[in-house]
Amino acid sequence: MTTASVNERIQLIVKGASSESTCSPSLADGPWEFDKGPVAYGPGASSSDLIPTGSPRQGALPAEYKSATEQELNDRIVAAKKTLGDKVVVLGHFYQREEVVVHADYLGDSFQLANAAKAHTEAEAIVFCGVHFMAETADILSESNQAVILPNLAAGCSMADMANIDSVTECWEQLEDLYGSEPDEHGRVPVIPVTYMNSSAALKAFCGEHGGIVCTSSNAEIVLKWAFERGQRVLFFPDQHLGRNTAKAMGISTDLMPLWHGRKPLGGNTAQVLADAKVVLWNGFCSVHKRFNVGQIEKARAEFDGVRVIVHPECPMEVVDAADEAGSTDYIRKAVAAATEPTTFAIGTEINMVQRLAAEYPQHNIFCLDPVVCPCSTMYRIHPGYLAWVLERLVAGEVVNQISVSADVAANAKIALERMLAAKPL
Ligand code: SF4
């Protein structure tokens, strides 16, 4: 088992000192290099997804942070955090690079981290090492006098960006025209909007406003049950795979889950198909989890007797079906932690998290199903250089890269988040 971080592995590959392969040698550059690119998310798993017009772009990072060594950046981050003390809390998502995670006061998934932010009312600044929608959620759930900072504004999420408020509103209007607004004999409205946590604050607010709800990958089934108690159908966005995998596990036929393609009338479906639908799935996906395939699972089974294959529900349905188990990042962590006998785990989720589990549990053989070293492009944009910069600006009394959700959007988004918590607290 290697103990090198994902970034170190990539550097070794690019230098020719490792026989592993990476999806893009440009990953070895600082993100300030790939932030210059105008159209795609940069090297890594979502490199071929286009950034929507209007997505935030990061300004230039001062040269001193680009030229500093990893050790220098590490020392500067430690010193800035020490000076700031309780005034700052640093949050790190499971998919962040190790060189950033070592500075995190909390490590978790997006919702766990938003709650960690909420618990630290003494912190004047919350530095969220994750992606844009996560920082928005932290801003919604934190106090109004706390500033939420995203170290690199270009750290979006290609999946979250696949659904925006205009395209979802347009879809909703077409569905309303088709379904009308009359409840059935059980009092259930024609359709309930459900958004995955991985979506903009505007879409969470849309759900709040239209009787809908937010879900995470840990509670998607509970949330869908909540929605079916109140609605005849669900419009699920942006991740088709989480929606399909969850509904299928609840016994809903995939024939009753049409895919909605934006820009096509009725999303490319007939009125009859939509009338029969139980779950209308938005055509979004995660480029990281889309990389996993059944061939990788077959190979792992052929090579390792008794291998336990666990994948994230953002993976395509055939991958989830071929795996032994599917669950959220939290589920995967707990499954590994609970294994009492030395076990081989083949895991289908982002490589930084898999690598960390492998280092944390050396008694097990833990590897990523994807043999190519290919981190999430947007998570990878949070480099220690950006973290050092935002923290040192805070020391100087300046808040940079603040993420602020407008009060009206935050209020409606909070309604949808609170419905999720009421459906069953996490
Ligand atoms: S792993 Fe997928 S869903 Fe998560 S931030 Fe990256 S692109 Fe978005």
C-alpha cells in the first residue's frame, strides 16, 4: 500500500517515476494554471464538462503563493490558523486533497460540514474547503454575522451546474401544464420537486417554495417516501443516478422514471410517458462516479477472493447493481471502520477519500475501483496556496472570496432543508 497522497502520486506519474496512470498530466500543475481555461472545469474527472456561463471565476492568486513550496504553505497555514484561533473554523470535505485536509478542523460530507459550521457560532469566518454549493449551504445554516469563505471561487461542481433555476423552472412549468394542480383522492399533489444537496441555493429555494425538499445521499430514500406521501410523482434533480438508484431500491420500475433533457419539449418525452411517470429524472450526473463501470468490478472479483465492493449511489445503476453494497461517503467510511477481520475493499468513490481510508486502515486492502488516478476536477481546485491566501487575508483583517446567499433565497432554501431534517434527522 502506498502512503503517498493523491497529489504526490500524480507528481510521480508526471515525472515518470511511477507506472500508475492519471487522467490528465496537467493535474500536476497548480490550479491557477487550469483556472485560466475558459470553458471546462480543468483536468480531472469532470474535465470534459463545460462550465456554465456566469459561474464564478477565481481572480489571480498572488505570486508568492504560487511559488511557495508545499512546506512553506503548510507553515503559513498553521501560523495563520494559530493567530486567528477561535475566530476561524476550517472545514474539509472527504474529497479534498490530503495537503488541505490536514488543516481542517472538521472532515465530513457537505451536510455534516454545514452542521459543523452551525455549531461554531464563535467563529467569525468559516473557510470551506469544498465546492461552491457546499459553501452556500454553510452560509444558509450559519449565523448572519459569520462569513463563509471558499478558497477558490472556481471550485464549482459540474453536477450541480447541470441544473439551473431557469431550466428547472421551465421544466416545472411544462409539468404543471401537463399535470394541472388538482390533488388526487389521497390529497397528493401532482408532482413534488426534490433536489439533491449537490445543487445551487436557488434550486433548494425552488423546492422550498414549491412544497419540495432536499435530500442527501444518506437519506434519499426517506426523502422520497416523504415526497410520495405528499405527491403522486417526484421531479428529481440534478443527479439522475442517485434518483434512479434510490427509486429502484424502493421497488419503482425504471420504466416509470423518464429522463428529462432540458431544451427539448417535454424534456424529450411524450405526454403519456410523463403522465405515467413516478420519478422524472433530471439528466445530470457526477463525472467522478460516472467513471466506474461493471468491468472494474468484475476485474476486482477475479483478482481478489472475497472482495467487498462498495460504491456510491451517484454511480450508474448497472454499477450499483453489480456491487455488494452502495452508500454515501458516510456509509462507506462506517462500513470500513466496522470490518473486524482483514478485508479487501474495492471502493467506487472519489480517490482522495479512498486513499485516506487505505492509509487509516492498514489492516485492510483498500483500493479505488478506477485504476486511473483521477480526482474530482473541481475539488482539486482547492490548493494549499489558496487556503494560505484566504487565511492570511483574514489575519490582515480582510475577508476575500465570501459566499453570500441572498436573504430571500436563503429563507426558502432553509424551508426545504428543514423539511429534510423533519423527515428524519441525520
Ligand atoms: S465528486 Fe462529483 S458531485 Fe462531488 S463535487 Fe465533484 S463533480 Fe460534484
